[in-house]
Amino acid sequence: MDIRFDGKRPLVTGAGKSIGKGIAEALFAGGAETYALSRTHEDLDKLEAENPGMHTVCVDLSDWATARKAVEQIGSVDLLVNNAGINELSPFLETEESQLNKILDINVKAVINVSQVVAKRMIDRGNGGAIVHISSRASQEAVENHLSYCATKGALDQVMRVMALELGPHQIRVNCVNPIIVMTRMGTGIWSDPVKSRSVISRIPQGKCAEVKNVVHSVLYLLSDKADMINGVTLMVDGGKAIT
């Protein structure tokens, strides 16, 4: 199935590395006038050098006002991928307020902030649009030492559902992609221990973790017109773990 994005203007947050970088590059290769947002100058410089013509935006999404202004300056956007996310491990009894606030700021509040700006422009323009949040399998199951991450990804799924309900009448579709472990830098840092990862992988019918391309392909489909009646779903990219 050939999916192109010629004439579209997508924005991808957390686009400096891993999944976000893969999504931004795939959209750009598909003909889109792509905007890649990250807080790290070095990552954006590399991305721009590897993809001449791609637009980059450097901003810290945890700063509500500054991030909002940066997104407003981009102008109208047809497609939005809220990929930026962070995680810090801690058991329930040791999770501190500062840690919870830090993860909440990026994984939930920044998504709401960026999406508000983009969705308002979509409504004003009257042509609809598509928004995809990168959530996680951890939104729907407990993972030891991942209290803040599980809580914020669960909240993100609910944010998506409310957005899908309220924005649907404007022909703006909102969905989540919920991958299991993806062996990015963050994923490798947490799950590289074979003893630790074996317990998870053994419960995945396909017997393996996800790759960045698996997430990228799922996002591209949901952003495309091929998915024009898919709204308000959490798409599990988990090799069948949901059925075990």
C-alpha cells in the first residue's frame, strides 16, 4: 500500500532521535513539508543535515508558554504526531513529586498544549486533520518500577479519547499508537538485561520486541487517508501480547 503525504504539513515532536526521527524522516520522504521539534540542538542539526529541506524547531516542551509560542509560529499543520516522552524508573513507595511532575509535564501536559494550538488551526481552516499520540502498552498494564510512566501513558490514552470525541465533528481524527518495548536508546537502557526482558518477551506470541519501523509504519497509516474512519483507537503494536 503506497502512502504519500505530498502537500501535507506535519509536525512531529520528540523528533531528534529514535521513533520520532524515524517518523519525521518517513513523512519527509513521503513528500510532506515536515516540521521536526526537539529540545536538543545537536539532534536537530544532524536531522537537517541528513534531510535537507526539513524544518526544525528547538524548544523545551516542559515550558508551556514558550512551547505554545513556538508551535504557533509554525502556522497551519495538517498532521500532528505527539511523540515526545520521557521515563524515570522508581518503585511506587519511592516516587517523588518532582519526578512525577517532570514526567507529567512532557507525557501529558505538553501533548495537550501542542494539540490545542494545532487543533484550533485545523478547525479554523476547515479541512480536518489527523493527530497521533505515541502512547505505550504500559498504559494498560502494570510494569514494575514504572509508576509515573504507566500513569502518564494511561492518562494520555484518555486524553486521546476526549480529543477524538470533541474534534471528530471537525473531521479531525485522533488516535494512539501503543507499542510494547521498542529497542530505542531508552528501551535498551531499561530492557537490555536478558534476564529482565525474558519475562516480557516470553509472553509475546511473536517472541520479540518491536522495532522503530513497526511504530513508524503504524503511525503513517493512521495519519493517512487510508485510515479516514479510524478515530479514538489505541493501536497496540505488541506482537499479540494483548491476547495473552
